[in-house]
Amino acid sequence: ETGVTQSPTHLIKTRGQQVTLRCSSQSGHNTVSWYQQALGQGPQFIFQYYREEENGRGNFPPRFSGLQFPNYSSELNVNALELDDSALYLCASSLVTVYYNEQFFGPGTRLTVL
Amino acid sequence: DQQVKQNSPSLSVQEGRISILNCDYTNSMFDYFLWYKKYPAEGPTFLISISSIKDKNEDGRFTVFLNKSAKHLSLHIVPSQPGDSAVYFCAARRTGANNLFFGTGTRLTVIP
């Protein structure tokens, strides 16, 4: 069973640029969530995708957008990067049923905005 | 608005002793609580969870206690081992939702 993978591991961008982060869900999972973890903080929920549709969104502006593909892999896109977007971006996958299932996290992508 | 709080940024414990990590929450709609452990350069790993209908859940050396009236939960690790040294996050889920609200984490150091 393959776990959650994310790419790239590290990324450096400049203010105003756009970035795309990628995530491959754990095999058999149909839901992917993205979290932003700023330095010294806990992960904060950005949004969740279930069967290729956005299924909940946290308090993040529209320049944060995402996609989920038929194979349940996912992308997080951030436009017009700001310095405060520097953070660890975590992807988590789960299998949504009538019962809550734990989310399994990838190792994250460390984004630095200069 | 931090709905899940971990007020102790760090904790040091001798090997073999008990580690107690605390977590408070403010949202009464939370119905499921989880603890995650995070090592450097890795994503958070699920450790143990508890439903709001229970007040205790045990899994080996790890026990989570939930006090709903106080909106407080704690994670007990007995006995503590050096491999337990990591950052521990408390997380909570609202009824009907799948996203998690995380605390800021507590760095546990178990001293050999």
C-alpha cells in the first residue's frame, strides 16, 4: 500500500509568482485535504476535495485553488504569492464513508516566498 | 480564532516516566478528537482518537482522556520512550465535517 506522496519537497518563489503543488493520495482513498502549516503553528485547513469537487473550504482567499483528478491525485495552486504564504503545505487523504476515517498526511512541501 | 489550544509549547520527561500532554477546545460542536505525532521532515502521523461519547480511549502505552464539561483532553504516554520525542498535535472535528482543526503543538522530549 503506497502512502501519501507530495512534490516537490522544497520550493522557492518570489512575491507575485504562481505555484502548483502536487499530491498523490493513498491507494483506495477518495478524499484529499490541503493544510497550511506556518512556522510555530498547527496545520490550518485550506480546502477538501471529494470525487473531484470542492467539499469544504477554510478561511483562505480565492487565490488558493485546487483540483482533484480521477485517480484522486490533487493539485494546490496559489496565485499572486505573498510573503505570508511561506509555510509547509500538507496534503492528507482519507476514505470518506458514513463514519469518520482518519486522515493520512504526506510529508509536505516547504514553500518559501522571497 | 484558535478553537483548539495547546498551551504548553514544550515538555521534557525522563525515560520511563509518564508524559501528559494537554489540549483545550472552545467549540462545543466538536465531536471527535485526535492526536497526531510529527517528526521533522515528515507529515503528521495519526496516533489515537476519541469520540465525544467516550471519556477514555486506550491503545497500548497511549491513553486519551476527554472531559467534555471542561472542554479539555489529555494524552498520557506511559512509559515514555526516547522514540516518543516529537511534536504532538491535538486536532478536533466538527459534527458533519471532515476537516480538522489543529492546535499549535507540543514538543515532547524524552530524556534517556
